[in-house]
Amino acid sequence: MTRVVVDLSTIDLDNCDREPIHVPGHIQPHGALIAFDFHGRLTHASRNAAGVIASLPALGAGLPSEAPPSEAPLWLAISAALKDAETGQERAPLTMELVSEDRVFDVVLHAYDGRLIVELEQRASRGENLAEFALLAHRSMGQLRSRRDIATMLAEAVETVHKLTGFDRVMAYRFHQDDSGEVVTEVRLPALEPFLGRRFPASDIPVQARALYVRNPLRLIADVHDEQVPIAALDAADRALDLSYSVLRSVSPIHIEYLKNIQVGASMSLSIVVNGRLWGLIACHHGTAHRVPYAVRMTCDVLSHVLSSSVQSAVERLDSKRRLAAVEVRKSLTELLLASDDFAAAFPDMTDALGRVMSFDATLCSYGGVLSCDALPKENAAQLLHWLDAEEQDLIALHESAKLPESLRAALQPFCGFMALCIDRVNRGWIVLLRREQIETIVWSGIPAKLERIGPLGARLTPHGSLAEWRQTVEGTSVAWDDAERAIAHDLMESLGRAGAARAARMEMARAQLLAVLGHDLRDPLQTISMMGQMLELGSPDRQAGYGKRIATSIGRMQRLIGEVFEMSRMRAGLGLGLNCVPGDMAALVRGLVDDARLAHPEISILTDLPEALHAEFDADRMSQVVNNLISNARNHGVVGESIWVRLAGEDTLVVLRVANMAPPIEETSIETLFDPFKPRSIGNVRNPGGLGLGLYIASEVAKGHGGRLEYSHDGTRVTFTVSVPKQR
């Protein structure tokens, strides 16, 4: 019973992506095909099989008991293969040579989907000398294995396939993230139009075709004008014969029409498979019918496996190098989050290292109410963060602005793509990597949308239009994020998420400790005020003046403690310092503050090196906090009886203040958190029993607010804190 699985005349552009190309029901006519179930019954035979095998049994019959001597080896091989299949042994396809009268056949046997499929392909002649081809292929495979550059691998493979097969054009193209393919190297006859750099739409290779390319890496179309040979089946109701691994499988009629339109008479393709995915293809075209001997094709098949392995090794090598670099970046960013009091402000220092493992054009970082952005206005960055906060996903990768709300699209210009990592929902922690719009002109081979003419059988391909050059200007997109970048971002997000949780737990503990100390320290002045109030009620005129002084002192201490906590809370909430920078004389300010400190603490020697005047723009109240906090720090932590040095100078565009005192160096483990508001070692310090350890934190924040910084150093004998701020704001 003859069964045609697919009516070739019904295939058009609307349904070719659903065409069951692995069960075409036909083979190409340069060979014959038969299939047996594992009980040895003949279930399928191509219409031309009887003309090739004289002893072919009828459909439903078993293996013949008698056969011409020339065909006996074939039946012995089939019998052995059936025994292996029946016992469940998996074997690679078996190949053999069959000589029948003056004809020579290459025979391929393979078991798949409950069938033993036998294909016989007649050779053009017996005089083919394959030794030269084998030597060429062997040399090429050795070179491929030694290459580390993918472009060189592809060029050498294309050159070798061209020499082995004699096709007019051999080209390699690789697939992009959107599954479109680009020709990256080619060898062709001089008269042919070059395709180098051309882009092929993803729709040129439907999903089911890609899957088939992965399963069966080599496909030959010997003559696009051949009439395909139908396969007869024992039972029309039985499942279709799966030809996924067959060498004679017929080709989709749409693809045949495609080849005819571009004046290709024969073609061959070799798949480049990397990590189970179709990474690229070596495609061969010929202007006329072109039969490539089976042995040569198998040599090319082995070459494609070697090429796939070499490309995969190169890809994995690059990915491994990238992953190792990503581990270091992840470690550094994690340490930064754990150690820095202002992660968002410190993040820009890490962008160069991050840029070595992920490609981006700008960054945005938000954490704890603080926002840093090197390319967008803050209101635009805030708009993006608001949109991200409303999203449920913690990792968002986009490269098309059309997927964003129109208002956000405009706010992000000139950026069209971003990778956003949520590292802390509670503290509104986001890292966003931005990519610019990539306006490019793509030279397509054929209109990607396939808007072709309508014929008697529906939508058809336009003659000579399948590879017609068509230019498209692509706007509103950036370079797409690849799988490796997504994996790196995911690992970074998880690592920073864990670090953020640990940091939050640590800070909560320190915050609780700070509040406990604050409560304790407020209790003493409150008790003093209470006692003085009671004494005043009792009426002791001769001592009232002393009571008032003690009350004022206690209130001042309370104000200082509460003020420090208020300042810290304000800065931690991202509300800023509210600086009011105006022109002034920094030298006069520092001189007056030093004189006040000398009066308040006559037992301390404070040496100064100050210019007569040093004019700059600054907030006098805030800079007074810095000077007082640094002098207080030197007094409380320096060697008792040793002097404090205060130096002020103008250095180029900066005002530089240095406060130094004799003291041993600060432990390395403590330097990382030196300007952190929650330093357990600072709370309850016997050298500063009335302080909360917030002085250096506030001084550092004031310096940052002025566009400068506060730094620590030790020269072997003295600790020095250096404040550097610009003269002009």
C-alpha cells in the first residue's frame, strides 16, 4: 500500500514552519530505501527499491531465504543488525559496500524509532581515489584541533570543504541571539555574487528544521530538479517512517523552491553544534546538479564534528576566562557591600572591573535611598527605578525600547537596553547596566518578513528574490544580552543578595547596641537635670549659679548625642546634608575652632600650620563639624600627653586639611569599616565614654557632600586624617 505522508503541493509560506520534515514520506532518487520492524518484516520500501535489490521481499514478508550471491552480504548484514536491535544493543550506523553486476552501492544501516532503516546509494564509479581527500581532511582536522581562534577555524573548515566537495560556493555563517544568521567567511567562484556579511532571517530555518540540523549534521540535495521518490508502507494507519537520521531524506518543497529561486542546482550543509544548540552552519551551493560521494560526505561529517568540538572548546575557554574574571568581580562587589557604608556611592569605582566581564555603556546604582548614575539625570534614573520596583522579576534584561512604557522610553534616551539586578528589595537596592541604542543597517538576504507574491497554491517565494539584497535600518534596540551575561548577572545578584542580608543583620545588631548606649548615655544628663531641678525647688540661692551651669552642660551633652543620631539617620535615609556652600575663609574658620578647642581642653597641645587666608566655597557649620570631630578623635585616641597637629593648605584646586596625632596604626581589619556609622569597637570606648562612634562617619559624609573625601593614613608614628574638598563648588 502506497502512502504519501505529505502532499508536497500543499506546502506554502504559511505552513512551512509546521511541516513535519522528519517524516517526508519521500527520498531523493539517487538511492533506494527499505525498512524492517524488529521482527524482520519489511514495513517500508521506496518505489525504486525493487529495481535496486533483485531479491527484495514483498511488504509484510520476512528476509528472503534465497538471494543472488552478490546480494547475500546485504541480507547477512541486515540479519545481524536486526538481532542487535532486538536485544536492545545500540550501535552506530553500519556502512558497507554492495557490488551488484556493474553497479556499486554504499549501504547504510541504522536502527531508529522501532525500525531498521537500510539505504542504498549508487556510486558514480568505482574508480574514485579517496586517498587524497582523506589526507586533506586529516590535515585539516589536526589544524582545527590546534586553533584557538574561531574565525580561523571557520575559514580553514570552509576551505577544506570546498576542496573536498568541489561546490561553487562554500560559506560559514553563525547565528545571533535572535537566531538570524550572518555569513562570516566564504569561498566562491569569482563570477558569483559575494554573500560575505549578509544576514539571513531566523525564519529561513524554522524551529523543526533547527532541531533536525542538530540531530543529523549533514544534508545533501544532489539535484533540485529531481523528482522525489515516494515510500510505500505496509500499513497506511501505522506511524510515519521517521527519516531524521537518513542520508536520502527528501527536502521540504519550500526549500527546493528557495534554492531554485537563487539559481542553486545542488546544496549541502554541515551543522556546527555547540552545547546541543545549532551555533552555525557550513552551507555549500552549486549551480548545477552535484553528487558528492558518500565517502567524501562522511569525511565532511567527521570534519563537522571536529569543527563543532573545536568551536565549543573555544567558546567554553572564553566563557571560562570570563567566569573566572566574574568571580573576582563578584567577590570585590560583595566585599564592597559588606564593608562600605555607602554602596551606591562607591559602586562607580567597580565599573571598570565589571566592564571586563559584561559589556555596557553606563551604570546606575541605588541602595538605601542613595542613587548614583553616570549618564542619566537623577529624575530619569528615579523614573526607571520606580518602574523596576513595580516589576516582580529580580533580574530583567531588555534590548528593545518598544517593550517599555513610552514615557520611560523617552527618559532612558540614548539608551535602549538594560540589565537590572535587584540586590535588596527592602533597601531598594538595584544595579542597572545600560546599553546605548545601536542604529545599524543590516543587509538581509531576502526580506525577513517574507512578504512574497501569492500564487495558485497560496503564498509563494518570489523568483530570484529569496536572496535579493534588502537593507533595513534597525532602531530602538541595543546589543542583546547573551546567555553568559545573564548567568554572570544572576550569580552576581544572588551573591550580593546574600551579602546584603548579612549586612542588614549586622547593622541591625549594631543599631540596637547604639540605641542601648544612647539610652544609657542620656540617662545620666537627664538624672543630673532632674536633681538640679529638685535642688532649685528647695531654694538655695547661693548655689543656683552652679546648678544652672551643670544643667546647661547636661543639656549640651544630650543635644550632641541626639544631634549625631539625627545626622546619621538623615544621611542613612538618603535625605542628604542640606549643604549651604558660600564663599568664605577656611583658614579663619579652622583657626577659630582650634582656639576654642584649646580653651576647652587646656591640657592638650594643638600645633597648627595655617595660611593667613584660604578662600573657598563651603558650608561653615558642616565644616566646623568636620574640624571638631577630627580634633576630638585625635584627642580621644592619641597617645596621652602628645601634641595634635592641624595643617591647612591649598593644593591646586583643592583645600586640604590634615589632623594628626601620635598613635599606633589602626588594625587592617578595622580600616574597611572606619567610616561606618555602626562600628561595635567604637561604642563604649573607654577613651571616649560619652561618644557613639559617629564622628568619623559624619566627617566623611560632609566631605563627600562637598565633593571631596576623608582618608586615613599612618606614617609609622602618627595617624593622619586628611580632608580634601574642591575650592569651588
